[in-house]
Amino acid sequence: MLNTIKRLIATSITVSCVTLISLPANAVPQLAFQNGGDRLVDLQNNDGGWDWPLTNNDPTTGSAQNTVGPIAMGLAKAYKETGDPAQLAGLTKAGAFLLAKTNNFSPSDGYLAAELDSIFGGTTYTDYLKSNFYNPLAAGTYDKNGAGTLYNTTTYVASIDTNRSNQGIANLAAWDIGMGLVGAVSAGADLTAWVAGTEQEIDELDGANYYDVIGLSGAVYGLAIAGLNYDPTAGEHAAASSLDDLANILASYQINGGGFTWNKNYVSSGNETTQETAYAMLALSAVSSSDFMTEILGAGNYLTTTQLTSGGWEDYSGSGENNEVSGEALWALSTVPEPASLALMVLGLAGLGVKRKQAA
């Protein structure tokens, strides 16, 4: 019997030798998407972006450039669940914000462009990203922030590593570059430098420092979306021999079957964070939503129970509501299987009788 099924059948019943699993009426309450999406619309600035972390109470001032990707991605996932016209209008404004960018793109803009195209049809947004971001990077002519230094994709990716190291939070580079890989895949750009950078960052992750869990999550997610495997060659994950092994290591950072910790050395109650939970869900779902069904369901339950009455989320208790975190939580909740799909998935896996891979 699959390990995932063993852990799920705690609430199951057996009829005519067939194990049936009790499932919730709604894997994620519709109100979570409605209230979360509405909250992001309410806090959206006139230019189509959002303040970070929440609001300066003046929608006429400029928005943060680097967080529109995950925030609008969360709004897009909410809209796909609700069909709410106000949320669609918010996405139209976010799209206008993206199309107003020139030399101030972020790695996350690629996946947002693809998501907007999937909603509105056509290739307007990905074409814009290719013309103004990915193609200049490929040609070595991208003038980042108009500072006069021209970047190609390799030097741009390396600059992310350098900047995070200079900030004293080197593990975050794995998240940034891994999500940049997601963006490049989504937009149909060249992946070579993004893949090499992601693999390098996995080898450099250090659990003695902050943000190793989100770093691993972003890197695993990127490689999974790209359909690639990786056998680490150095660092604390060198014993792993595949992406499946890395995903199993990531799954071990879940606390009591719910939220994920912010650091591998603090896998204990009270150390759960929304952001790490969201990216871990995205990563595990991309590697195998069936193998990690239990972890995804538990993490999804954690996110729904920690949603604030405002409709948004904070990263951890007392940290304060954050637009980026709210968008990421909504995005992650969209990976939770619907009950009917979940039942079919479980029964299908039971028939296959395949064992889940174990970490090295």
C-alpha cells in the first residue's frame, strides 16, 4: 500500500474490500479564494500594482516593481476559481502595470505574463516580456534599471546570487533563480543559464543560515516545471541523487502535517510560515501531486485556517498582513486537488501499488 494512502486512511471506511477515503466537501473553501482575491483588489493601486508589504494608504503613489508577479498570480488563481468580474478587472490593471515596465523587470514577471495570456487569450504579455527582457538578455543588451551596465542571461543570473550574498541572505538566491526558471519556462525563453544557476544554488544551500527552506522550494519548483532532474554535487544536499530525493527532503520540513518551517533546524510547532508553506506546496505539487498528496492537503488546511478576517495573510503570527504573501497563499491553494479529483487519484494510485521514493 502506498505510504500516502496509509497516512490518509486514518479517516477511511472499508466497503466490499475497497478502501474509500473520507474527503471534505470542498478541499479549499470557495470563500478563501473570494475573500483573498477581493482583498487584493481592494488594496490595488491605481497603476495596477501593489504596495509592499501592505499599503501606504495612498493608491496614487507608485507600486513595488518586484512583487507584482506573485501578487497578481495569486489574484489570477482566485479569479479562475470565482469568475468574479472585479477580480478580472484587477488583473487587467495588473497587466497594464506589467506592460508599462521597460528595464525594471523581475524574474517572476515571466510566469505572470503567461498566466495573463492564459486568461485573456493571445500572447500579448509573453511577447512583451520576450521583446523587452528575455531577448535583450539573450543578446547581452539588457540595461538593468537603466544603470548603463549591460547584462546577458548568465551575468544577470549571477547578479542575483551576488546581491543576495551581499544582503547576508544567500539562500534566497535559490528561490529567486528557481522562480526565474519558472518564469523563463512559462514565457518560452532560453533556459540554459536559469537551469545552471538553479543547480548551483542548490549546491550552495546552507541550513545554518536563514531561508534555506524557501530556497530549496523555489529551486525544486523551477526544475520540476522545467521537467528536469538534478543530482546535487556539493553542499548539505549532496547525498540526494535526484529531484525526488530533494522533494522528500523538502517534505520533511513540514510541521505536524500542516505548515512548513522557515529553517530546517526549527521543525517544531510555532515555526510555521505562510510563505515557505506556499512555495513548498507549489514545489511538491509540481514534482508529484500524488506522491505528496498528504503534505499538500495538510499545508492547504494550514493556509485556509490562517487566512485573516480581512481576506489576506501574514507570513507568521504577529508579522502583519502582506500583499505578496497573500498572493502566494492563493497561488498555493490552487494546487490543492478538488475532492472528486483527489478520490480518483487515490483510487488510481492504490491500483498501481507504486511505492514513493525515499530520500537518500
